[in-house]
Amino acid sequence: MIAQWINEYPVITSKLENYGWFVAPFIVGEEFTELKALVGYIDANPPNGDADRKAIEGKIFERLCDVAFSNQVRARYVWLGLQTPHFKEYSHLYESAIFSYYKREYPAAIALLLMALEGVVLSIAGWRLGSPNRKPSFADLKAAIANIPTNRFPSVPEFDAVQDMYREAFKNFINKSIYCDTNAADFSLSVLNRHVVLHGMDPGNFYRVEDVHRLLLAFDLLIDLLSMSNGIYYPTVPNTATAYNERNDYYKNLRVGHISVRQAAEQEFKFLSEHPNYMQPSNEPVVLYGL
């Protein structure tokens, strides 16, 4: 079964990339079958103009929505990311984006995810603030992604191909969207682009839910790829994984609004304190009860 999925993954992803999407790691079984059917529909009904392309993107979004919105999946990637080199140094920004996402604060989620993404890629390239060398160019960052090494798992030889697929899908997403030259970019579907967003180049809708999901699913690719590349592999989340279990429960309550702002702040400070580089404010303003 995994051999068939490995054979079909690059084919399906190459079709979705025409609309800025890809197959995320948790898209298997029935969800993968639905994506295959959608690709068959697209092949049989090629789009005629931007309106058709937007309609197809909407269908892709619908089929990937459950995985992006899943509290179990988000909790898994925070838990795994806390153990993963390059990512864990920026994991507090990623989890802050998850908090914003579940509160429907989409502009904040996009900004945080883009900052976290660039920090992780700079780390992969071997650079950090204070390094004697110049900050890597975007070409250097793209090369660093393309050269993320493959780690061999003798017990699961298929993982060589999986790492190659994830690396290729993530690289293409970065090259065609996030780090694409704005003079060459196609903004007919989305303006999700590092330069456009972080430099305030356009006041348009860079914070569509579709684009939040694209970034979340791209991080799924990246975290899985980096964890496997560093020899970390879990077939399932262990029952003893407190960091996962607590987040799964909290995200579930947060995404349906079953928590107050004060409770959210207290819980989120607790979670963020588990990240190696998080600095909690020491002098934030406080409103006393009854005032």
C-alpha cells in the first residue's frame, strides 16, 4: 500500500502545484483517494480562465481543510517540532501562530508563520544573527532546502523516497510562492509571498484562510522532513507524550471557543514556556478584577 502511495504522491502533488498546493503528510486513505478523484476531474475539465482556477482551488481547500484544522495534527507537529533540530529554535513562533489561527486571527497567523519559516530555513543554511558571514541570499536559502540530507532508516527503506518527495514538494512551494520574485509571480489566485506580506507591498487579502492552511501544511512537510533527516521517527505519538496530550485538549477547546481570554493567556504562557527560545514579557499591563 505504501509503495502505491509513494508512486502516486508526486503525480498528484505536481497537479496541485499549479494552484499553489501539494499533498500534505497526513493526506492518506480516503482523503488521498478524494484528491486523486479531484485531479482526474481537473484533467477532464481543464480550467478556462481565473474564475475556473479559483473554483478548483476552492475544491482543493475543501479536501485539505480537515487536516489543516485538526487539533490532533497541530498538536502532533508542535510536540514533534520541540524535538527537531533547526525547527525547535523557532517553535514558539509556530505555536503562537497556531493560537492565532484557532482564534481566527489570520493576519497574525500568516506573519508569525512566515517569520518562523525564514528563521528555520536560515538555521538550515547554517546562519544566525551575529554570524561573521553575510545573511544568505534567497538563492542560498533555496539551495539549503534542496540539500536537506536524507537519513537512512534500515527498518523502513521506503522513507528514503518519502523524504525525497517531501523535500521536493516543500522546495517547489517555497520557490513558486513564498520566495518567488514578485516581478515573476502569478498573483491571480494568491498574494502569499514573503516580500509582499512582510514588506507591506500590498494591502490585499494575504491572510485568506486558504493561505493560512497552505503554510500550515507546508510546515507539516518541513517538520516531518527535518525530523526524519535527523533520525527522529515515531509511527504514532506515545501515550506518555504530555506535551501532545495537553495541547490536543487545549486546541480542541480553543478552536470552538470554549475558553475565556484570561484562561487562554494563562495556558498559552505555560505552553510557550516549554519552547527553548521563548521570552515571556516581564512587565505587561494588567487589568485588575472589578476595575
